[in-house]
Amino acid sequence: MSDNKPAIPTLHVLVHIIEIALLALVVWRLFYRDSPWERVYNEHATGVVEISSGIMGESSGTGFVFNAGSGPLIVTCRHVVAGSPVIKARFSDGYDAYLELIDSSEKDDIAVFRPAKNERKLTNYPEFKEGDVQALRIGEQVMAIGYPINQTNHISIGFFSGQGHASRRDQTYLFLSMPVDPGNSGGPVLDKTGRVIGIVSAKIQDSANIAFAVPITSLGHLFLNTK
């Protein structure tokens, strides 16, 4: 009769298994647990807000606390709030603040706000800084934080794929290979240092992963009116 007892692994095999397990742990720590995006999100996510416009909050999008040197303000896309007399920002801690429009640009699809009188100061929240758009390289990884379809601080990670004009519009856009959804508009697009390089503006219809962002450099002339 043959002996059907399972074979006992040799010491050499056990050492090899342990080596593979340790290598897998190192890879996981390098590329997942210690990912730069985890750090960026943890440091900045509470500076991203949900924007609602209209008396009943009919339209919603995303905004973020940004400081160009004149103090923290809230930036979003103009099309998210256009024509509405009532604009509110909801922060990740549940606080709602009414906003006052400072300036906007239809061409650039940007609007800049400050909290209305008697609202909480923005100094309680992390501020985003301007990144270096000119230093972007095609294929570079980027991240967007936003409120798509009423999800709180949802992240999308994708790639910068170039910049240029979209359709017949004169505005220059950043092209992103990244999934975005209704509600992402107005949210920040970040580089790996956590600085803003663009503002999510639109996506190509019938495409799941092609989006446009307004370069953060388009914001400069609006902030001249805040000083």
C-alpha cells in the first residue's frame, strides 16, 4: 500500500515562501499604504467643500479653499452657481456656510467666493496652493477630490494627457484621463505634492474617462479683485 500522507515542506521551501511574503509586504507598503495620494488626501480633503446653489439646493458641485496670497477664499466652477441668488458650501464636518460672490469669469468657468458675514472663518480649514502647470508631463499621475453624485470627498486618480482647446472655445484646458461624474465640477485636480494644477470643469459625454480641467493659472486675474 502507498503512503498518502502530505509531504512536509523542506526548510528551503519554507524560506522561499517567507521571502515571497516579505517582498509582497514591501511592495504593498511602497505602492499602496505609503502612496503619496493617501498623504495628499489626508492632509487636504477637509479643504474641499460641496457647493449647492438655489434656494432648495437644486444644483450641486464641488469647491475648495484656496489661498493665492490674499487670504483663504472658496473657488468653484461658474457653471455650478451661475444665475443663483443663494450659494452655500457644506464642509466635511457638516458645517454649512452661505457664500458671497467676489468675482467670476464665464470664459474661464471660474467663480470665487468668501463666506458671508457672521459665517465661520476659512482659517479653520486647510488651504490649497497653486501648483506648477508648466511642469506637468504627459502621463503624470494626478488626483481629483470632489462630491460626485452626493458622495463625500470621493477621489479619482488618473493621468495628465495634454492641454489645448476643446471644441470651439478659446479657453485652454488640461486634458485628463480620469473618471469624473456630475458633482465633480469645481473640484481641485492635484499633483503629487498636493498643489492644485486645475479645476474640474467637464467630461466628454459618452466617455467614462476623459475630462477637462481649467488650469489653475486662469484664476490669477480674479484674485486681483480680492485685495
